[in-house]
Amino acid sequence: MKKMWKTVFVMAAAVILAAGCGAKDNGGQSSDASKEVVISDVVAKIKEANPVADERVIDDFAVENEMGLAMDDIAEYEGVITNSQNDCSLIFVAKAKDGKTRELKQALSDYLDSLTSNDLYVEFADKIEKTKEAKVLIYGDYVVLVIAGLDTDYSNVTTAINEAFGE
């Protein structure tokens, strides 16, 4: 009987030891846990590199009617756009609903194309050229569009976006 208990205890200890050796300490986080993204923090970080003069909040009406995005593709978003004719700044960050990242990226790309397709007004040429440099970026389920202001370097904007997403 003693041999049986001894064998059970040895086997249990071996199982516990094996399980303990395979575990890693990730500071209390599971290895597959991704960094939590707070959209307002991302927008604030981008604003540091790309100030938006006389900003106007991008609301549901603007998302659907000005930008042409489908609210069914968006889980949450935040954005601002300049309300000044002297600049062209825009910051828009959205989390796509499951499986809708590609559709959201395409819709934002289409919106960006629409902004640069009309070059009839020579007084807006500098803004159109700056807007042509903008890109739609994807970070996991998040889609980002930033149009840098006339006095802002896109490399600073890209750095701010990467930092905001922890890259």
C-alpha cells in the first residue's frame, strides 16, 4: 500500500514539475493577448505629430455621407478633420467589425481617391498634392487614414501611428 501511494505522489510531482517547466512568466498576460487599443489615445498621439487646425469632429453623418463608409463595417471610430480652407488635415481611426477590415480599407481608399480626383481649382493644388501622399493603413482590425497638414511631414505621422499601435 505504501508503494502505491509513493508511486502516485511521484507521478503527481512529475506532472506538476513538467507543467511548471513549460510555463513562461509573461508578467501576468497570456502570450496570445494583444495590446488593448484605445482609439481616442491613438487619435491623440497622431494629433501630436499632425495638429488639426480648427478641428471638426467626424460624426456618423460625416462617416456615411461625406466619407461614404458603411456603419455596418465599423465597430467603433473617432476622427477629426480641419474646418479651415487653409489646411487639409484629417485623422480617422476605426475598428472594423469582424471580417470587415478589407471592406473598410477599400471604402477609405475610395474616399481618399475622391479627394484627389478634382484638380480644377488651382488654389487647392497644394492641398491636393499633400492629400495624394496619404495612405490607408491597417493595424490588425484597425484602419487608419491620416492626411497630414501642409506643414507636417508624413514620416512624423507614420512614426506616431506606429507608436500608438505599439510597433
